[in-house]
Amino acid sequence: MGSPKVSPVPPTPLPSQVVKDDEPILVAAAKSGDIAAFETLVGRYERKIFRLTNNITQNKEDAEDAMQEAFLKAFEHLGGFQGNSRFYTWLVRIAVNQALMKLRRRRPNLVSLDEEIDTGEDTIPREVEDWGPSPEERYEQTELGSILSDVIGELDPSFRVVFQLRDIEELSTEETAEALGLSIPAVKSRLLRARLKLRQKLNRYFQRGGNS
Amino acid sequence: MKCKGLFAELADYLDEMLDPALRVEIEEHLAKCKNCRVVVNTTKKTIEIFCNSEPVALPEDTRQRLHSALEKRLRRVQA
């Protein structure tokens, strides 16, 4: 009452806010067998889930299969979803498992995710060239997407998956650790290493003075 | 604090999970050390670029295969 605000046009909610608002309603409807509600959820997340499975598997065919299996499993096990986390977080965990199964099948010698790995040197990298403001604006959106996909694909899978969950899907450290069966220190250590490696790889595109 | 000390705390610093006193120490080091400043700033920018990146649209054939597979299996599960 007596609010000094005069705002004839209500602020437009961000897409993420819209998701949070109606997601529980859609999930409840899907749980009761409403296929259309589930398809709405699929339509909302299919691009993100495909990017996730594609980044993990680095193979379009495997990524597509993993995405399909993830959505199907999600529907079949929706009854067991308690709503303690966001539906999307739960879906991400399913998709990660599907993608990792594909990756392991194709690359049986892959280092186990829970294996101790050498995280390399323990000193800060030497770097003198800055990127300047908004270096990503030098590229068209699709070109930037392709650069990001390429550089993340160059990472070792055990770093790539952790980075994907923490910094792209924005899961917490605890959620990432739980989804991957890793300890929290292992998640933190791999995440830092992944971030520094990606930074170094992006140097060639974003450093001041060109992209060679 | 020296460069090596900063590196040891960098994970928590980037995630803003450090206690304030340690954070101040790091920021004092960053104000003096150009190398660490560049590395930290560009690492923050790396995270931001990935975090803000929008997934591209699904290829249409991929999308069609997904929805047709879903339709088949979902109706079977429901039956």
C-alpha cells in the first residue's frame, strides 16, 4: 500500500522465471499421464539437453540417442520424481548418465570419472595479454557457438562433464558431485582445471590484436 | 599473498565462496599483479561466455525423430 512505484507496464518475466513458475504444474500434469504437458517440457528443454549430450559424447548420433533415451526414461520414472530438486536438474542427471554410457561404449579406455586424475601443474598460468571488453562480440552467434563447442570438445571428458554441469547447466557443486558420483573436492579441482584450460583455448580467439 | 597462494584459493574465489578476509587478500594481490589479474579476469569471462551461450535449435530431422520416438513410446507406456 502506498507504493511510490508508478509502472504502467509490468516487467516482462525472464524465460528462466517463466520456467520456474509453471514447471511444477506441468510436471504434476505429466505425472498424472498428461502427455501434452510432458511434450511441453520436452519442447522447453530439448535444445539444452541436446547440447549437453552432444558436448559430452562429441558425436551427433550418440547425442541424439542419449537425448531420446533421457526423455523417455524421465517420462517412465516421473512417478519417482519427488520434486526435491528442479525437474530440469533431475532431467540433466538422467541425460548425463545416458550420454556417459554412450561415451564409454565408444571409448572403452576412457578414464573412469571417479578415478583420481593428475590435474597438472599447481601454479597459476603466465599470461600477459588481456582480452579486452566483450571479446565474444567479435563473432556472430553461430560462429561463437561453434567455437565454444570446439574448445569444450578438446577437453578431457572427465573435465568436460564437470564443466558442463557446473558452468553451463548451472548445477551446484553438490548436485554435480552427486550426479557424477564424485567427491566435492574432486569436482572443485576438475572444474578449476577445466575453466583454466578453456580460458587458454579461447585465448587464440579472444586475445587483443586478432584471432590467429 | 603470492601467485601460488592465489591459485590455491582460485576455485572458491571464482565461485564467491571465500571468507571475506581471504577475499580481501586476493583482491590486494590482484591489484598488484597484472598476470594474475589477466588470468582471473579472462577466466571469469570464459565462465560468463559459456554460461550465457544459447543452445542452437535442434536440427529439424533430429527434432522430428525425437518427437516421433516419444509419441510411440509414451502412448505405449500410458496404454
